[in-house]
Amino acid sequence: MSSKVEKIETETVGGVRLNNWEITSCHKPILNNTAIEQYSKELGFSVPEMIFGNNYLRICSLSSANITLEFNALDALKLVDTSPESSKAVQVSIAQGWTETSKRNRSDITDVIKPFDWTLSTKYRGSTNLRFQPTDQTIDYKKLMVREEIHFYDENVLFEDDLGDNGTSQLSYKVRVMPSGFFILLRFFLRVDGVLFRIYDTRVYHEFGSNCILREFGTREAAFDEVRRQVPKKKHDDEDLSLLNNIAFVDGAMKNAKIESEIALLL
């Protein structure tokens, strides 16, 4: 393997090239009204209030294999459930009113609005030309805990919505590139106040020099009160409910995920 490391730094894109791989992450502002209208028409439902449609994480092989793996908002939203019963998947008292308000706020596209999962839950695992297959092989997290130089690190938000002031729906990613390989965490986080928490995690790992990429998809869901009971008590038995807005706290408070492991061979 080549030890040469080439940094990529532009106004909106950062990244690195090494070992015949290029890893880039793009940060741009939220979409303008014209782009939002185009996205909504393509998807058939109102997009999140903060959608960073031009942001992406892209992994490209520089070898003849022409392998690509990308994470972006539009492809993720294409996996939001739009079946006739989808809008009732998570019921709260404001769900119907929020959906109707969302339609009115986008009056120019109401002709294409259809039922959809208003929580914007997506089991997106990335856009790729790789063929992933189920496997018993798992990511070696002990190896990832070994201290190494970090050639590139970034974190970024693809979309976020406050669900009409009744929670949070967010899709974000983190990427870390070391001399030994790269590791990605794509996380969908959902908080519906008084109802539930939901986390979908996609983890991707490649060890440079190996002939495969490993991917793990984990799902967790817990009742709102189940997580709330784990908030530490303060003086006078007050609760620091701000912790329920802290994704790291909620992550630690939820039970172990159901994991699906996959492998893609690099031919």
C-alpha cells in the first residue's frame, strides 16, 4: 500500500486521498426554495425544514474497480414510507395537524403531496454500486479503539426537522480516516416527545489492503418514558430534561441494537 496522503481542501469540500481511495465530505447551505420545490415534487411529500441537499459523504476507489459509496439526503428521503397507512405509523395528537400545516406551507406543491411517514424515518444505508451480502463477519471495534493518526475527520448533517415543535428527526454522519482504514457512522435519530425514541445506525468499515468492506445496520426503539426514567435526578428531585435532546445521552440510555451484518467484496 502507498503511504502517500494527499489532503483535499476547498471552500466546501474536505477530504483525503490515500491507498487508492478518495474520501470527500461536502458542506453547503440548506436548499433554496426552488430546490426545495424540486425535491418535494420528486419525493411526493414535504421535505424536512432543514435539508442540506448538496451535502454528501463520498467514498471512491481510484483503482480500475470504479467503486463508489455515497451518503446524501435525497436518496435517504426516497426510503421514507409513503404507503397509504404510513402517516399513522407514529400517532400523536398533533400528527394530522402538523401534516396539514406542512401542506399549507408548501401550497405550490400540494398537488403532489401524498401520505407519508411524518417522522421521516429512513433505513437508508448509503448509495453504492457495491453488492452487499449477509455475513457472520463483524467490524473489529477493538481495532478501531487502537490509537492512530487521524488523516481526516468530519461530521455533517443531511437533514433535520423539529416535527412541528414536537420532537426531532435528524440524519447525520461522521467519518474517520486512519492509516489503517476508514470508518463511517450514518445515524438517523428520532425523538417524538411523549411517545418514543428511534435510532437507525449504519456503520461502514474498510481496512486498507483487505478485499472487502463491512457494513452493519442497527435498529433501536424505546418508549419516551423508558429513556426519561434514566435521566439523573438533580437537587429537589428535578430532572435535567435537556438530556433528552442530547443524542449521545439517548444513545447510551437505549438497549442494544438489533444488528444486520453485511459484506461487499472488492473485485
